[in-house]
Amino acid sequence: MIDFQNASYVKLGRIDYAEVAAQIDPLLIEGEQGYMAFKGMRDYIVFTSKRIIAVNIQGITGKKKDFTSLPFTKVQAFSLETAGTFDLDAELELWFSGLGKVKFEFKGNTDVAYLNKLIAHHVL
């Protein structure tokens, strides 16, 4: 599992969900659908209708992958910070019961208003 307390992702940039659908779709339950994906160097996260799936690519070849599910039903609070003039990244912080705070950093051009609506729709 990804150590969310001590490691943060490289700044995530949006990618087309189709790039990771072959790896993610088999994990989805009935009625769940993938919405959007963000990728760092090798690792990526996917927002679905029920959770965030964090994928940690491991090993030299990248064949080994760790899939961590962060269900929206366990989110107690969340915070979004937009990019600024000197701080060019946007940040999403989520507090999960039983896990604590999870932080994702996004490139400055990320539509954080959409992320806010997506999370709020499933959490509130």
C-alpha cells in the first residue's frame, strides 16, 4: 500500500481515462464507472463514481502494481487549494476515517472546481 503519511505524489497531470481503462475497469463493481485519471511519473490516480484508486507502479519493469482504493464513503472532510502566482500547483486533501489525511498535488492547470463538485457529489 502507498504510504500516504510520508510520501506525496509527483505533481499529477490529467490524462485521458482511456489510457488506464484496461487496468482499472476490471476492478470496478457493478454500476461503478471511471471518470477521470491523473498521472505523475509512473504512478496515477483514478476518480470513479465510488472511490479514488491510487496505483503505485513498482519494480524496474513496472509490471507489479499496487491498487489502493479510497472509498468516498469514508471521507470525513476535504480541502482544495488552487494554484497561485508563485505556488503553481493545486492540492487536494482528504481526511479518511481509519486512515487519516491523504494529499494529492496537481499541476496548476487542473480544474479544481470540477474536482470539488465531483467529490462533494459523492461525499455530501
